[in-house]
Amino acid sequence: MIEFKNVVKTYDNGTTAVDDLSFVAPTGKITVLVGPSGCGKTTTLRMINRLHKQSSGSILLGGEDTAKLDTIAMRRTIGYVIQNAGLFPHQTILDNVCAVPYLNKNDKRASQERALDLLEIVGLDRGYASRYPWQLSGGQQQRVGVARALAADPPYMLMDEPFSAVDPIVRKQLQSEFLRIQADLAKTIVMVTHDIDEALKLGDQIVVLKEGGILAQVGTPAQLLANPADRFVADFLGQSRGYHALNFRPLRDLEVEQTPQACVGEQLSNEWVVACTTDHRPLGWARAETGIQELREDRIRVASPLELGASNYRELLDAALASPCGQAIVVDARGTYVGTLSVDVVAQHVRDANGNEYHS
């Protein structure tokens, strides 16, 4: 657990970057700091490992006041990931990952074996170990940065906009990979981002700061989306707040429609059907076309099916809008086709929701 108690940071010129900030980052969870430029997000993050020292108040790591801990020893228990990875350009990837274990004088062979394992955990082949940072793409370097932060198996991790410097496709891949790793390792993480979509995707808890480092609201993504504390928080979350809220509503207890299915080679009508394999695994949508009356694999409109209980209303909306007939294909936990759901199900869900849950 990381706890802020009435923390203030005032610079010599009189500027207050953080003002009477109190919140708890729970053990084993991801806490994301968000807010407009100048709200003190990065300053708050850097006060945890004392790269910046607070002017007053207390910051506790596992109940211990950081002001009373040896700063160097404390920093070696905290993984730190920054933009552009911050790798040492003159060192191999292996040595970059081993940086903190080497400083801690851990066994070299054991540290290197752990580093090789970590490369695989973050999605890189062990063959990358002998390369140098300049030989890797931005996304690969960022993965190495995460591996380096995990190398000493720290209980805490700080992440300062770790995925902002890569393109959107790679960013989504890194986010998903990071969530997979966190599900296994359950580190206590505080992360800074300017991207509200990223905060909603990654955060177990979100801390919204106003300019001057003033706390606006703390809560889970679902809590913030459903009940923003004030107009500032609502505006910061954006006009798509209701759309984002659908992410936190799983598809449960819904009656699916029995849209017909067909396999390759079977005859089609002018109505859309779900194209399936012979073992009833859906491939997408199909219907008869001029001069083509049978289902051909190269004429299938590919679609990604949803799993009842595992997928959510936002995924349903996306899938239904992307389909040629306003329907999303639904499967069971084994991937077997069970039916379809229409975009109208989302509209009905919103109508049934509490009056203020999706609207300001």
C-alpha cells in the first residue's frame, strides 16, 4: 500500500504543485493519476521515490514513512518505468534488465536467468538479450523498460506515461500485455497518464487532480463514470463518458436471437446468416449475392464473436455497429455459436439504467 497524508509540494518560487493531497494506492492494484497539464501528476509520482521531496505531509510505503527510510535502498525496492523506456544505449538488453540486480550485488548468473525469463514474460524472445536498444523498435524498448522495472521483483512500481511515445496499435498491445503481467504478479502500481481511455482501461483506481495538485475525486473507473463528483470531473472524463461506462457492464442474463447459421458450400438466401465451421464456430456474416448463391469462404464478412458473461455492452455496441445487419454474434465459453444480440439491447440497457448513471 502507498499512502499520501496531507502532502504539499511548494517550490522555492512559491508555486504550489501539490496541495494537501491524501489518498491510498491499494496493495496489488493499479492506481492511475490523471488531470490537466500542471495538475502535479508527475510531481506526485516522483515524490513517492523521493526524486522530489514533499514540503509537508507524509508518504508511506507499506506503512513506513519514506522520509525515515534510506533513499537509495528504498528506490531499489521500487520499479520505475518512464517514457521512451530510458534504456542505457551502451548496454545490451540483458544488462539493461539486470541493472538493479547488479547494483544490489545479486548473483550474476541468477540475475541474468531471471532477466531472460522476464523478456519472455513481456513478450520478447530471449534472442533480444544480446541486442542494443537502438536495434529495437519503440514498442520493444518499452517492453524492456517494463522488464527492467520488474527485475528485482519490487513490491512497488511507478510508471510515468510509459506507453505514450508509441503508436496507437502498439500502445493497445502494450496495455493488454501489461494487464496480463499484472494479473499474474499483482504489484502495487502508481501510474501517470494524460490519456483518459488508458486510465479507464488500466486503472483499478483513478485519482483525478485539478490544477495545483488539488484532489478532485478518487474512485474506480465505474464509480467515476457513473457519479463524477462535480462538473470538472465530468468534463475531464469527456462527452463519451456514457460510452465508456458500457465497458463495466458485462453481458449477463440476456436472451439471444436465433439467427440462422450456414457452413461453406451451403445455399444462401437474401437474408444475413451466421457463417460457421462444421463444429459451429462462427466466422462472420454471409448472404446470397448476384451470381453467387452458395456460401464461399472468400465472401464471408469477418466478425469477432462475443462471449456471454465475459464480454461487455461496449463490445456489443461495437460489434453490432460493425456488422452488416446491426447484430453481434454470441458464443459460449467454448466458442460455440449460441445466437445473436442486436444494437437495440444496448439502447434498452441504457433506458433501464439509473437516471444519472450514463448522463450528466
